[in-house]
Amino acid sequence: MKSIRTSIFLILLLLAAMAIVPIVSADEKNITINITSPEEGDVFYVDVVPAYIEVHGTIDAPGGIQNVSITNGLTDTYGEVVCGSNLGTHFDISCKILITDHVMIRVTDESGFVALERRNFTVYGGPPGPGTIWVTGWVIDTNGQTMPNASIIFETIGERYTITATTKTGADGSYKMKKALGYFQKITVQKEGYQTSVSEVRFKPLYNDLNLTLTPQGRPVPGFHFGSVISAILVFSLFVVVRKCK
């Protein structure tokens, strides 16, 4: 009888553990961090000391947000900023921290679980140098539809060097390029199922807008039709045969 009770107790304990684990995992996975600024790979020019960066975004956690903090890798008192506590299930990030080469968002929910999100960027001392450009725009197809996840390569080609910077379009087909140096750029756009687009563009200093277009693969070149070529060959062959018959 005692062994039966022990077995029942162990079974109930096992069932309780199986019920708890999915809930724990779900709570952990449901912490969503969306950092809108800075973006991965951003470039910043700093001509004041100390310099700070503003971090913006949103956090959602159905289980409730206990604490939000931002770290920058430093070990002193400038290395961490607490953005808020007891924040409910949704929080708009708007915090400022001393700039280094990255920031890390740390979110703890009411269950004690932690989620992390990191953004890396490059910082230069002084104002933007000559030839610095920032370009934003859209990649679209020949029908005007936006193209998500298209690769864009900017190349500055000098006599002794080539500077390459890459980015991709987001889910809405838009892109931002903040790492290109040089007013004259060779731009390559690629996406599976489309012809690679290569163009050369001369930009103005700093801010520029540029939309780029991709053409689906297999589209005939204007003025060239394979059927027309076959027809021409048949007509010419028929003409030769007729002349020989004469």
C-alpha cells in the first residue's frame, strides 16, 4: 500500500513538473525586445567628451516587466543605466548612456527570467570627415513592389584601396546605409530570383535618398525576343531553298 502511495505521489510530482516547464519556457520566450535606435552597424561621430547615446525601442512581456537596464561594457558607474522597474507588460525604451562601441538591453520579467538584446556600432572622434554619406531609400521591383531582404553593397574604389559597406532591406523593403565613405559609389543590389543590379552614383555630402530597382530573372531584354530570332532563321532558310529551286 505504501509503495502504491509513493508511486502515485511520484506520478503527480512528474505531472506537475511537466505542466510547469512549458509555462516557464513560454514566459521566457515571450519577452520581446525591439530596439529601433541605434541600429546594428551604425556609425557615430563624437566631438564632445563625455558623449552619450540615446537608446529607443519597445519591450513586451506578458508575464510583466520587473526591471530594464542598459549596459555599455564599462565597469564603473557609467557602465549601466536603470531605465525603470515594475513596468507592466509593455515599456517604451528611452534611455541615455555613455557611448562606447555597443549597448546591451537587459530585461527581467516578474518570474525572474532575463532576456538580452545587443547593438554594436562604430564611434569616431570628431565631426564627420569629408566624403561621408548617409543614404536611405527603398528597393522595389519593376512593378513598384517593395523588396524585403535584398542585399545592397556600396563600394568606394580608389587608386590603392576599395572600401566596402553592406546592408539589407528590412521587411518593408527599406534600407539605411550609414557606413559608406566617398561621394562616388558603385552600388550592387542582389536578391534570389532577380537580376543583379549594378549602378554608379555620385552623392552629395551626408544625407541622401536613393531608391533601387530589381528586375525578375528570365525577363527578355528589350528589343530581343527568342521567338523573333527563330522566325528570322526560318524565313532566311526558306529564302535559300526557294533560290536553289530556281
